Amino acid sequence: MCQSPPISVPHRCSGAYSWTGISRLVPAIPYRPEIQYSTASTGTNPLLLAGVPYPQHVYQQLGLKAGVGFWYRARLVDRTGNKSAWTDFIQGSSSSVAADYLVDIDNQIKQTDAYKELTADIADLSDDIQSARDDISKVTTESAATKAGLAQEVTDRKKAITDEATARAQALLTEKNARVADISNVNQTIQTTTESLAQQIGQISAGTGSQFDPAKIWYFDSTAEGWTGNGTPTIVDGWIRPANHATDPWVASPGSLAINSSSYRFVKLRIRKFGAPGWAGQLRWRGTGGFNDTNMVTVAEPAYDANGIATLEFDNIPWLTETTMNQFRLDLSTRQDATNYFLIDWVALGRPTPGAGMAALQAETTARVAGDQAEATARETLATQIRGGYTGDDPSKLASGLLYTERQARITAQEAEVTARTALEATVNANKASVTQELATLTTEQEAQATTLSGLQTTVGKNTGDITRIDKAVADNNKAQTTALAAVKATTDKNTADISTETTARTDGDSALGRRIDSLKVDVDGNTASRDAGIVGNVTNALANFMAFSDQRVTFAVGETKTQADITETRKAAADATSAVAEQVTTLKATVEQNGQTNAAAITRIDKAVTDLSSATAISIQQVTAAIGDTNASVQMTSEAVADINGKLSAQWGVKVQVEANGVKRIAGIQLGIDGTGASNFLISADTFAVYNPTTNGQELVFASTGGQMFMRSVFIQDGSIDNGRSGITFSPATGTGPAMSAGISINPDMPRLTALPFAGRFMPPTGVSEAGLKRPVGALRARLKRQTSLVMWLTLVCLQILTFQAEVWQPIP
């Protein structure tokens, strides 16, 4: 800012007009200065520039191009409109020195969004990627919990059915029957004075007697179930094998059984004999003390079938002297080795029950005459019952081997429940196939639910196959929910293939939810391939949102090397009363880990659109990254558009490349943007920037910028200013034509120089030099200059002088 004398004295300024001394002239009266400007020094056609309100005394004209000048004058105006005389015109111009502008331009650019985007590190997208993975994890975790709950329900129901069927079937297979056959006939004839009666009853019946009610039973399917021995017993295909011993190979039940000795006095077991172990057939028991030969019973060796299998029973064991029987011990043989031994399939401790198997055929014929009445009746009844270990009338406990049908109906004051179960199972050695189905309904005062379950399972050795489906519908006073699960699984040893689908629909008074999750996973010795995909829609009174996702992953490990490839995609949409959001994240990633070093490559794209009542924003980011250990390289392209209701608009587009090695980052990029003020910027950050022109001979370099310098092949400049700090050359071309033209060239005094040549309509040589021409001290070059109306010719001549004059002092032509 230049300081001026009182306003009545003309003063030249650069870019600003200021005045002082007004208060000295008329200190008591406030004045309003008026400023006019003209493009000519004569003041032709002046225009009003500004009226500056009191007490301001500085006015700065903005928006001028570099090297532009005007002529200015001013006057004072008081409150009543009295005006002073105008001052003389004074000249003011904007700077022609490029260095003055570079600092301001640099500062202004550094405040723009484009510059900040250009110079910032490539955006870290890990938070967005992790957020997408968190969304997937939340949904899949919730779905997994639902699947686990349904799967557990399937398992529990299947186990309940299987356990009940097994218990009943085993009871039928292991019972000791007292078979009874009976044929009876009744013939009866009665005659009185008032009545004649003839009756015949015939009955044929066959029954089975003793059944078994176990208090404790051990099956040894996969573990010893707490049994110990004289040496640790082992499990062989669902049979327990006592440890080898030369004299006493016994096994003992778990301790602290707390069995009422007067209620349960029978022990049954199924055994298999291999080789020729010596028979002992002893059972010992104890209450609070230890085992001894007093508390012992012995039975004879049973008869075995073709497979060496027999059922052994200890009846009426005399342990009544013990109030509570806590443990018993079995000594089946006197010795045991690798080829001579016993296996035990199961052991049961309990008591016998009444016979429950009965078949009967009854026929009754009756004829009666009484007074004026005659009656004849004939009845035939055929009844067959197989009741297992149960003699009551509850149909839910009837069974027929391993194939049975159960019908259960229960009604109370608070609820009604109906269940139908069907199961089919076949077992050969350790190979098993089973089919299970259940239909169930439950209704209470507050809730109604219906469930269907079906399961198929096959097992051969270490190979298993499962197909499970469960459908469940629940409704109460507040909500309704339906869930369906379908799962297919195959397993061989540790290798698995698992496919499942979970579908859920839920509604209540405030919300509605729909969800479908599909999962696939295969695993071979820890190497896996998996895919989780799904859609989730949720609407409440305050928010509606939708998400679709897919997460695919493969992993492989060999020794110290682990590889993994992922493809993750999420799409989300959400809206409420005032805003809406749509977002999509896609990631492709491949990694290899070895000896603590991770090599990774990733391609990520994030698109997001957000609107509310006051603004709208759209962002798209694409990034490619490659990394080896701590060294990485990235390419990122970002597009962003913003608009708000206040008219603020912003658009940014940029591409950045970044490498990082040894903790040092290098960034290069292009940024094109319009910020909120409406100003546009096109910025480039690079060590070398060049433009090529395609020609028939190849690519021709037009210009290049490198190391802070610019190199141009061919340049045409209409208006310009060139500063060269090294040579001190300043070149300012003319502005205007005719008398208004002016130009100057200066050369650093340390080098051969050309005296400044002011030009204002005619060429003015240095003092003492005639206008007719100039000569250099040595040489024959002469240049004769005449008045020129064109700056182009003037510049050409000046350039010739610069190239040819070597003398430091100009001399007139003789």
C-alpha cells in the first residue's frame, strides 16, 4: 500500500488509491470521497469507480490483470451534496513483476479444496472396508446364532426321539420273558320261571411277562462314561473293554450312584466273548466301605450266539444290608490278554416290571328271553398290544422296535399342544442310517407356534452325511415371525462341506424385517473356500434400510506359507424422514504370508450418495494397491460433487499415485476442481510434467516442466511478463498502441547491458544518440530505427540489439 500526500496533490500508486490530510483540511466536517478512473492519461470518458464512505481513506481496486494501468482522480462530497473540485489525474497500475503474483497465487491455491486433495496422502479406505466387513459380520453372526439355535433344536429333538426309541427297543431286545399261553371256555345256561339265559364265552390269550425298568444305564457309545477298572478300560466300536490283566481284569461303575438298595436289585448287561478267557461271573458292591468277597454274587456263564454275544443278568442281588448302594464292580473273567477277553455293550441297573406284551381273541354269544323281551348278542374282539416297558394307556409310549409312530395330544386350561413324530433307523455294526420327522403345534393364551422338522443322516465309518430342514412360525400379541433353515453337510474325518440357507421374516407394531442368508464352506485339512451372501431389509417407523452382501474367501496353507484371496461386496440403502443414503463397497484382495512378511494386492471401489434437506453429496473412490512388507504402491481416483440449498456448489476430480519405501512417501497427482466460491483449479503435482504432440514421425515434445523450470518448443505470447532471476532480464511488452505504448528491457549490470529504452510513441535513444541510428563499437552492424506504430517491430529490433551489441556504452553514429 502506498501512502499519499493530501488528496489535492496527484500521487501515483500501484493497485490502490489512498489519501491523507483530509482531516487537516476540514477537520470538523465528514466528507465522502468519490473516485473516477479512465483508460487514458487525458482522462477521456471517466467512469465512477467508487464512493468511499467516511471515515475510510483507502480504496483498493481488485480483479486487475497483471501489468494493467488506469488514470484516477478524486473529489470530496459533504452531507449536503457540496462537491470540491476534481484532483488532477494520477496513474496507477498493477504490478508487472511475476514474483509479486506467484506468492499470492500460491497462497490462494493452497487454500482451495483442489490443492488439499492433490497434496494429501492417498485416502486410507481401511475404515470403510472394515465398516463393510463389520456389517457383514453382524448379519452373519446373527444368522449363525439363529442357525445354531435351530440346529440345536433339531439335534435335541432327534436325540430325544432316538434315545426314547433306543431305550424301548433295547428293553424289548434284552428282556427276560416269562411266556404264558391260555385257552379258556365258559358255557353257562340259566332258566327260571321268568328268564331263560344261554351264554358261551371263549378266550385265547398269549402274553409276555417280565420287563425291565432301568434306574441307571450305560451304553459306552464313545466314552467309558465314568467307568474305571484294574487298568484303564478302552472303548472299541461302542463296547467297553476291560484292561488286560493276568489275574483280575475287572471294571467298576462310577461311584456315588446313591441307589435305593431295596428298590433296584437287578443288573443286566450284554457281553461278547473273544477267545477263551477264564469265566468268573462275579458282581461286587459297596455302600460306604470298599469292595470285598462278602458283598458278592456269582452267576453261571451264559450261552452265546453264533457271534459270541449273550445277555447276562444278576437277579435279586442281596445288598439290602446297604441303605444306599453307591458302586458295583464286574469281574467277568479270571484273566485277559490281547486275544482272550470280554467286551461289554451296555450295563443296566434297575428292576423288573409287569408284562406288557399281550394278544387276545375273545368271542361271546348271548341269548336271553325275559318276559316280553328277547335279546341276542354276539361279540368278537381281537386285540394285540406291544407296550415295551410300559403298561399304561398313554399312546405316546408305545413302540415297535426301531420303527414307531408317536401321537401326542395334550390340553390344559392354559395351552393345547399336538406333536407327531416319525423316525426310521437302521444300524449294521457302526454303520447307521436314520430318518426323523416331527410336526408340532403349541397354542397358549398369548402365543401360537407351529414347527416342522425333518432330518436325514447316514454314517459309515468316518464318513457322515446330514440333511436337515426346520420351519418355524411363531405369533403372539406383539409380533409374528417365521424362520426356515435348510442345511446340507458332508464330513469325512476332518474334511467338511457345509451349505445352509436361513430365511427369516418378522413383523411387529413398529417394524418389519426380512432376511435371507446363504452360506457355503468347504474345508480340507484347514484349507477352506467359503461364501456368505445375503439380503436384509428392515423398515421401522423412523428408518428404512436395505443391505445386500457377498463375501467370498479361499485360504490355503503349506508349511510356513499361507495364502488368501477375498472378494467382498456390500450394497446399502437407507432412508428416513429427512435423509437418504446409498452406498456400495467392493474389495478384491489377495495376500501371501511367509516368514512374517505379507505380500498383498487389493482393488477397492467405494461409491456413496448422501442427500438431506440441505445438501447432496456424491463420492466415488477407486483404489489399486500393491504391497510387499512395509513397501507399497497405490493409485487412487476420486470424484466428488457437493451441492447445498445456499447455492454452494463444489466438484472435485483427481488421480493420485503414491509409493512408500523405508518410511518415505512420494506422491504425484492431477486435481481438477471447482470449490464453493465458484473458482476452478487444475493442478498437477509431479517432478516432471510434459505435453506431447502426435506427429507422423512419432511423439513431439511440446513443452516440459522439470526441476522447477519450464521448457517450450515454440511460444506465441500476446501479453506477458518474463522474469529471470539468474540473468536479471526483465521484459515487459507494451500495452496499447500509438502514444500509449510503453516497453522496457533491462540486463543485470554484472553482464553486458542494454540501456533501458523507454518507448511512448517513438523510439527514444540514450542522451546524445541520434534517432538516425546506432552502431556498436566494433563491427559493421547498424540498425536504423524510425518511428513505429507497431510494438511487434519494436520488439524485433530490440531483440536484435540484445543479440548483437557487446559494448557497455552506446555510441552515436559518426
